[in-house]
Amino acid sequence: MSDDTLNKALFEFLCRMGDNTLVLGHRVSEWCGHAPVLEEDIALANMSLDLIGQTQLWLGLAGELEGAGRSADDLAYLRDAFDFRNLLLVELPNGDFGKTLMRQFLFDGFQSLILTELTRSSNERVKEIALKVKKEVTYHLERSSDLVVRLGDGNEESHRRMQQALNELWPYVGEMFIDEPEDKLLSEAAIAPLPSSLKARWETLMRPYFAQAKLNVPDEGYAHKGGKHGTHSEHLGFILAEMQFLQRAYPGSTW
């Protein structure tokens, strides 16, 4: 395998990691000033900042590796939707508070596992970033799992909403564990794990929480996919129209 082929695969992977946190961070930020209680308003804003900070690290390294002079900001604000590599799950609308929490929980579990593997990456820069952000993600998972359990095992209304959220989001879970051609190259080079290798561990991690929350896990079925190679829902276009507006309207502006 040539260095050029491996670098291209790693660039795709880094964009995937950064785009996931960028898009989810933007989605979570939409709750600022709108959360059901002040404590959650502050907590969600802080989680959004964590995710955007992780984006800076992943996309910053992607820009360095690409060698085309693009910064993390360029990759975030000057790419079109078909160049984004995020999971479809993270671009879905927030819905109610329960749906936002469930989406966060599903993603936190996956991110926690992949970061654990990346702390053993043969690529020192990837390993360094994973070690840096793992503590944040551990806290995110601790928080989201606690709230999912409390609401799932709460009153009739909170349980109904959490079950509905799980049912609606479950078809988007499978995409997290689909192997792309780049993943196989990175796995062979011991840089990143195959997503499929994380599926059983993800279920082992998550199912006890679902049980505590008294939530019924839907059966395996059709999995929406395409985000990891640039085929997105209409929702991403609306996110980018808002997120990229200032840079698109006033190119090169700084402050």
C-alpha cells in the first residue's frame, strides 16, 4: 500500500470524525436559550462547545495531512454538503428534548468505543487527539445515559417520548458500523478500527441502559446509510446554509 493511498484514507477518516462532531455540535447548540430548564440550557451549550473543540482537532489534522493549505475553518465552512462525511444520525433535527438526548446517547456510546481504540493508534497524532478528547466523551456518555435512564423509567409521558425517540432513531444506528474501503486500509495499518468490530461491544455497552430505562430495543431492520461517503438528507443543507452563511457572504473575514 502506498503512502499516498493510506494518507487519502486517513484524510477521509479524519473528516468523518470531525464532521460528526461539527454537525452534532451545531445541532446541540440550537437548544441554547430553548432548553426546558436553565441547567440543561447551560449543559447543552457546554457539550456543543466540547464537540466543536473536537472538530478543530480532527479537521485541523485533516487539513495538515491533505497538504492543500486548507485549515479546519476552511474544511468546516467552505465545503458543500456532498463533501461532508458525517453520519446521517447527527444531522437529524433535534425534535423534542427526549429525541435530542437519545441521539446523543446513541452517538456517545459509539464515540466512546472508537476513541478507546484510537488511543492505541499507530498514528501518533491520531492517538494524541483521542487521548485528549476521551475524557470529555466519557463524561458525555455518563450524562446522556443517566438522563435516558431517568426519563425512560420516569413517568408515563417521559417513557413514551423516550421509546418513541429510540424507535425513530434506531434505523440510523446501523450506519455507524458499516465498513468503508478506507476503514479496511486503516485497520490493516493499525491506525483505526473497523467500525463493524465495534458493533457487538456497542450493544453490550448500551443494552443494560436500555433495560434500566425500561425501553424496548427495536428489531434489526433497514439501516439508512450514505452519509459517510457524501450522500446526505435534506437536513444537512439547511444546517450548512445557517452555519456557513457568514463565511460565504463575507469570504475570508476574520475577527
